Amino acid sequence: LHCRTPPHPSTVFTPSAYETLTFSGAPMTRALALLWALAAVARAGNFLTVGRASGVEAARFLEQEIADRSSGGHVARVADELRATYGALPKNAYGHLGHDAVRYVLHRHFVQRAGWFIRGLEPSNDTWAEDGAAGRVKEWVPAHLQRILEERVGARGASLRDLAALAAALEDLVDQEARGRLETILEAFGLPRGGEISASAAREVLTTYYIIFLSASNYPVAGRGETLARNAMFAERYTGWHEAQQWLNDTLAPHMDEGAQATLGFEALTSLAERVGEGYYRFNDLECRDLKATLRGLEAGTAGRVRLSSFYQKALVSHWRLTERPEYLRALGALDETDPKSPQVILSNYVMARPNCLESSSLYAVCCRNECEDLMGSLEARIGAPAAAPERVAELVAALPSDSVPAPRVVPSGLRARLAEIAEAHGGQVPLHGRLFAQWMHHAYPRECPYPHEAGASNPQTPDEWMAHTGQEASQATEAEMAAIVAADTCASADGSLSRPGECEGSELPWTAREELLEAPPPKVGVPPPLLAPTFAWDAAEARAGNFLTVGRASGGDATRFLEQEIADRSSGGHVARVADELRATYGALPKNAYGHLGHDAVRYVLHRHFV
């Protein structure tokens, strides 16, 4: 569960430390910490690295998906899932998506589909890094795959099919990780990978897989007997295990025959494990809603805002571990300091923040779903374009309910005025994928839509990442620090409510006028795309029949089609194979990048030499 993230693997607890502690919303016992602190964590079976892909493997998956032209294949299915969002996003001069839009739609796709917060696709994160010692994947996978794709497509950007291939490759990497974990469990249990196993053995394997998932992948597996004993200890000490186990049973039951003679093969096991990873967010949402409801109960006068003193007061008098330091809340973008003397926690930003995520995979974390994505999806489907008139937006929002906002409703005049301001700055239309409209949605749905900070103002870091980045020794406030903040708030009473409501409640939500668009608007009709700009003059004389200056010249679409055809050519004696033979010697002699391939300038150099 997102509220029960285990301790960092470097944390060591003694066997006597069995007292209860809580994690961002639900209690947990220190006894569990032993499972992640033992020296056995370092031996085979530590799932922090099992099944993770190298850069070469990631590239291979992308190549395979790009080459998949089948009408009913993986890429086609993902394209269908992406089509509505893709159609509503602003396009570049070629009618395709640019770099930021690709990241945006992939992030939304995985969050909506499975609650996966893909590392490297986070808003405001455009960096990547690789563990050079092992060449294994960390947070760089999406950026690495996107870079490969962009080297292929150049300035034209990503088509729907390109985008689907990229998403499908990321799904392939998640599947590979699941397979690697299952293989490790089977080996530890002495079970064959290539044959069938009994239903009872499959249940043991899948339960172990599930516990590894819940344990943020930091769970040693060494032999069937020892692991089953450890699983029993986990079940005994894990608060809420009964509900968690029931969800697993309900997930597996429709797809698993557990009769005495029933058997399962590796592919069937893999399919069931994938269902766990893809469906867990539904169970996680129950706790997310509980956390949201708790914070909503602490609001005082302003929807979607909780005074920092009330936030800490709840932690001091209940099981809720609402203890993040103000500096960490600020870095997460979850602290509203419009009034520096009265800081407030932003409800929607906090619920979705990384401390409330389960780091269950090397590729993704399971986080509370962004409810605003559902609202945006509804608007995109009804508008079907990147922008709309303010009146149309107001009409749709008036009829669009959320978890805390009923509909139909009358959109307040102040919100309508803000829409008009946005439209006035954009030629009469409201761009749906800009910072100002996201800010407007936060005002319209303050408990569902996060406040969009300006670029660079926040960073979705885990506690460990934040501490490493800042040099701080702790991301959590001490009881003394929290008590001091509570005592300093003259507006709060002992139970966290406002002691002087008329004097202290009711601040307005912040609004800043800075716009940040997902993509710059496309050039006016008739202006050629950037790469096609240096062309011959297109006067009437050249256009008439018989003038061979223009006859047969390709359009941008023609050029792209030829490239796609050649990329898909895998034949040993085809055009690409022949040209590869001609280029081989020069290619081999040129300096390569960290992946053993050619960079931008080297590609231009070798092509120039080839044709000369």
C-alpha cells in the first residue's frame, strides 16, 4: 500500500525493535524492517535489480515495436488507447507532437491506465542518468527511448504510431522486469521455468511476487521454506494484510483454476503477475481516498488548503504520519506560501506526492491517481481540439462533476472572468494544455486538480532523493519541530480547528499570470516547416508541366514515408542491407557515443562522405 512503504534498505533495526510506526497514513511495525535490513538483502533474490533492462535491451524493444505493423498488435492496441488524447494535443508544424508533448501524453497514459508514475516522465523532470558501473536502467529509460525515437523522426516530431511504439516499449520493459522476478522466485523454489507447475505452487510463487511488489522490491528470496516463513511473518506484521490478500485473491480468481489437478505454465504465471502490477492502483485508490478525506476534514475556510499547523497537529494526535518538513513540502510543490506567516498544505498536490507512492518497480512507482486527468480527459473528448472558446469551456465544466464538486452547477463569475483573460491572451481561444488553464482547473476543482507551479519551482523527489540532493539528514520533522509550528499558529486551537474563524479563515487561492504552453503554436498556413524551408522559388513558371526543376520532388510526408519504409526493411538482401555494407568500414572507424553509436554530427559527416 502506498502508505506502507518499507524503510530504505540501508536502515538497520535490531530484533528487539518491534514497536509500531506509521507511514504517511497507515501503521506498520518495525519488525518488518528486519526483512529489509538483513544482510541477505544483498544476495541473489534482491529484487531491486532483477529484470531491469540495459540501454541496449531498451533500444531493442523500441526497434521491435517500431517494426510492428500488424493491425491487431501491441502498437495498434496502444495507439487506440492514446488516440483521443493525441488528437486533442497541440501539434507542431508537421502535425505531430514535439518533445514535451510526448512526455506529457505518456505520463498521462500510464497514470490513467495503471496508476504508474513512470520515472523520467515526471512533470518538470527532463534529466536522465545511467549507472555506468552496471549499465543498468535507473530513471533514464524514458528519456533514452525518446532520444532514440527523436533521432529517427528528426524535427517532424512523433506521430500517433511513434508515440504508441514508445509506450509499448515501456510496457515491454515492465513485462521483462516481471518475468525476471518470476524466474528468480521459481529458481529459488526449485521449480522449472519451462514446464508446468501445480496450482498450489503457483499460488506460493504469485503470493511471493505480490509481497515483493508491496515491499518496494527490497525483499530477499532464498529457498522455498525460508521464503514461505518470511512471507508468514510479513502477513502477521503487515497492517491491512487481510484486505491486501483479499484483493490479490479477487484479482487472480477469474483467471486461475486452483483445482487439485490444475497446472500453470510460465506464460500464464507472467500474465497473472502483470495483472497484479496493472490493477493494483484500484486497491491503492481506497487508501488515497482515505488520505484525501482526512485532509479535507482539516480544511479551514479555503477548499483544497490545510494550514501547516493543522497538518502537524493531526500527526501529533493520531496514527497519520503527516510529518514532512516544510522544506520538503516546498520542494514537492505541496506548500502554499502565499502568506508566509500562514503556510498551507495544498491538498491535491500532497496526495499525489512521492512520499505517498509505492516504489514497487525500477521503472515506476504506484501513486495516487491524479483525478484531474479524468476531468481533462472528459474535456478533451468533448472539445476534440487543443483549444476552445471560453464560453464552451465554461459550459462543459458546469456539467462536469468531480469527487467533491457537484454538477450541474453555475460557474462563478470570477472563474468566467479568468477564462476570458486566458482567451484574450491567446486570440480568443483557451489552450487546454497550458499552465494558465491548469491553474484555472485548480480553482474550479481545488481538491482534484493540482496547483501548477511555474517551471523549475518543484521537483517530484522521493525522501531519499531529496535528502541526497539537499544534504539534509531527514525529510521528516521531529515532534518538537511540529509542536513549535502548532504553538506558533495563533489561529489554531488545540484540536487543529480555527479558534478565531472570523479573523483567520478564508484566503483566496493564488493566481499568477505566467503562461507556459505545452507546445508553441504552429506557424501560419503556407509557411513551410523548418526543415523544408530552403526550397526553390515556387513561381507559376516552375509549377507548369514540363519544368523539371520541380517534377518528382518529394514533400515532407513523402520523405517521412520513405524513411519509415527503409526502417522497416529487415531483409538480408534488401536496399538497407546493401547500403549498410557500403557504410560499414567508415562507420567502424568513426568515434562512437556512450551507447556505441553515432551522434548527430557524425551521422551528417558519414552521409556526406558516402554520397561524395
